[in-house]
Amino acid sequence: MSRILVIDDNETMREGMAYTIKKMGHTVDTASGGRQGLSLFRADETDFVITDLKMDDLDGLQVLKSIKEQRPDAIVMVVTAFGTIEVAVEAMKAGAFDFITKPFSMELLRVKVEKAVNARQLQIRNDRLVEENRVLRDEIVQPYAQKTIVGECDKMKRVFKKIERVAGSDSTVHIFGESGTGKELAARAIHDLSPRKDGPFIKINCSALPETLLESELFGHEKGAFTNAVKRKLGRFELADGGSLFLDEIGDISPAVQVKLLRVLQEKEFERVGGEAPVRVDVRIISATNKDLQKEMEAGRFREDLFYRLHILPLTLPPLRERLDDLDILVQHFLEKLRARTRHEVKKVHDDVVKIFRHYPWPGNIRELENVMEQALVFAEEEELTTLDLPHHITQNDTPPKTIDTDLFGALGMRSLPQILDDIEKQLILKAYERSNKVKAETARVLGIKTSALYYKLEKYDIS
């Protein structure tokens, strides 16, 4: 169904065309003159315009030129009386899609309208393909964006089970995890296992763009919305219609964008930048962040109502230091994956390499491991990867860090400071949980934190 604007100062002709077009199943707006017609065109999302040439306040040729200035790709058909064919030809030169000469039958009008509607739908498809190609171009050359998650440890098995469970729902998913833990891979897996798998999977890194550009990328913009906005551009929400939209690093978006995003989640509609007509979409939102959104909310940097809209189905990805049992298969995975790119014939990895990997804290997680493996393969000189091929900063961590010499920390074993702090927090939560007879509201009161914060901590530390 299309939205068609009919402009004609003859009420009988105007209402007759509107009646016929409505019978075809389209939505029709009508205007009794050129100025009113231009006002409606600016206010609404019009697919196609039919305008009479001869009107008192503003003739059809002026209307046509004004519409084309606002939207060069607009489809406009002019209606002219017999004897003014020369003017109709002039209108075609000015960009009119077609013209129809009075008097005409309603059957001819239906044929002309159908032709214009088909042309507009083709335009929309082409615009969508151009934008999708632009958005997806980075994915073609991005080696990390694979559709497989490697892992066999117990924590990853629980992650896989959760992915399968949430994929079948259409609710929003929020993925917690440090940088490099594979949040995009998890989002892709959720999409691929969902009923939306045949629809588009569109992603955007919210931290990579300033506020004004992020708003345009998310919601699109109209021609003339800002400097260099030479044509209408579809945003990621429209491109993801019928599929999934992955909002990475959502903790970095500004308060103004948070308000607009909240509206989309609530009402399933938005306006393009510089536009007034609402655009409705059917999109599943998957968001991710490496920030503690609970702390961001307490600091006033993240809206609480938006958090609860996003945090319906939470999923937490463990850092690499908490899944060291997967190091062997991860190393083998990257050896096979990177061999072609580095053009090296390394066939195996020495056991000492994995031993050193086990003592390194991996602040960059899986992404850092992949980078280290690629660097080592480039500089390797033999068919076996050895510790001599590893980057210097990795080999300097070949001995476990010393722990603080206290009974409390010594009991925790040879662990890094972030792990020690996490263990302390987990133990405090467990003790408060038992003392409160596993009543979450009471546990939160004992700990002096919000109940929502407690739910996040229980999810983080896998406390069931």
C-alpha cells in the first residue's frame, strides 16, 4: 500500500481521483491548491504525487519544481487539459514521471497509478540495497566477524544453552562482556538461530561515532537535514526491518540519543533526522556493552527506563581468563584460520606456548589472542610455533603474578588483581544471599545495593 497525494483545485476531479485510488487499496491525501499540496508533501511520507497543471494559487509546474528541489527522486505525475500538451512536455523535462490528459477514464488513471507505484517500490528497493551494501562492506573485510563461537568449557556450554533459549524469543537481548569476548559473535548466533534468520542482521558500533552522526546512522536523514545531506538516507533501523539490529557499545550513547532510542523500543517508530513523518519498523534489538550499566545509571549517564527496555533477556560472556580450559582449541582454531592470511606453513604449536598463554591475563580477551597468534605466525621461521615467535609483552608474563601476602588473598591462589576483587565480591554476595534465606530483595538490602544491581551481579557470577 502506498501513500499518494492528489493536488487539484477542482473539487469534483480531486475527489473522483481520490475515490478511485482508495479503491485500489492506497492511502490518499488531497490538497485544493499548490501551496497546501507542498505543505502536505513536506509533512507526510508521500510515495507519489498527482498534481494538476492549471491552478490559481500555484501552478503544477511550480509545484513539480519545488518537490524536486526537496526530493529529487520524488515521483510526480501531472494532469493537463487538452491543448496544453506543450506545457506537459515541459513538465516531463522538469522531472515529471508521467502525465495524463483530461478528460481521462478511471481505468487509465488506475494503469498510470499502478505504473508509478511500481516505480516507487523499485526505487525503495534500490535505495535499500545501496545502503545495505554500504553498511555490510566492512563485514566482508572484517576477519573477526565469523559466525562460529569456539568453546567447550562449562561456562561456554552454559552460554550456548542460553543463546539457544533466547533466540526463539523476539524480546530484546542485552549482552554483557569485556571488550574482545565475542559479543558480536553471540549476537549473530542469536539472529541465525531465530525466526528472523532470513531477514537482515545489521550492526553499528555506537562508540565509534559522534552524537550527530550516530543519530543519522541509526534513524537516517532527509535531504537538506544538515550540510552535505544531498539526498535521503535510510538508517540502520530501516535497513534492519524484518531482521535484527545489533547496537554494540550502547553504554556510550548520549542522553539525547537515549531518548530517541527509548521511543523506538516503546512505539516501534521514529522520524528521520530533518523529517516529520513517522517511520514504522519491525526490528529485534540486540545490544551489548563492556560497561557496568548499573554504575552508569547511578552516575546519571544512562537512563534507567532504557536499561530495563534493553535488559529483558541478559546474556553474560566470560572473559578469556575465566575460560582458560578453552585455550588449546582456541589456539588450534586461530592457527587454521590465520594460516591462509599469513601464508605460513606452521603446522603445530609447541606446548610451552600454551603454558605461557595460561599465565597471561589477556586484557583484550579473544580478540587479543587472535592478534597475538597472527603476529606470531607472521614472524615464525619453522613449522612449529615456539615461544621465540611470541610478542615480547606476552613472554614477559611467563611467570604467575605474585599475590598480596595476606591470609585472605593468599587463600585465593595465584591470581590477578581483577580476579581477586571479583572473588571477594562474589563471596560477599553468597554470604549475604545465604543470610537472607535466598530472598533477593533482602539480599540487596543487606548489601546496600539496588535489586536491579543484585540481578546483574547474580548473572555476572553465575549464581543461580
